[in-house]
Amino acid sequence: MIDFKLDPKAGVPFYRQIIDQIKFGIATGKLSVGEQLPTVRALAVELKVNLNTVSKAYKELEIQNILETHLGSGTFIGDADLTITPKQKHEKLHSICREFLTIASSYGFTSDDLIGELENMKNHKKQ
């Protein structure tokens, strides 16, 4: 199961963020065919959003045959084959980096500060 996180500063509607996270979860193998997702109500409570937000995301994914809803038993990952193209992967990383740089620069950090800190984190991870 993936840990859903919504970013109100992203400029992307919450339902779209939920859709993207489910799609990336499937494409990266964090979500597998047949796996049950939280109920609309449970996910809405967890994310502190309106029920309609989660319902809209689930419905759109059902239309795309990515999710399957079985009345009385829940919503499950369908057998759609999702892959992330190298271009999509790069675009996602670019978006994350742009957002990261914007936040850091609002606190007065430079791109060199960020690069240095990332290098430090990388070196500590190897140890």
C-alpha cells in the first residue's frame, strides 16, 4: 500500500494528486493487481478532504479501467498494465525538483546549498 500525501501548494487539484499517486504506485510496483484500496470514506478522513474528492479520483480511475469497484467488498487495483516512460519519469523528477527549489529559495537557500546537502545525504546513506 502506498502512503498518500497531498500538497496544497502544488497547484494540482487533490483528486488529480490521488490519481497520479495511484498510477505511479501501480507503475512502480507499490500497488499490485487485486490489492484493495481504502474506502472512499477512509481515505477522505485520512487525507482530511471531502468525500467527493476521493470519489472523483476513484471514478476517473474506474473509467480508465485502472480500478475496479465491487459493491459490498471495495475498490481494487485492476489488471491494467501501467508503465512510466522515461520521459514521464523525468518530468516528475523535474516537477519535484522545481517545487523543492522554490520552497528552499523562499527560506533563502541557494541551489548550491541544496546540492551540497543532497551530496551529504547521499554520502551518509552509503555508510
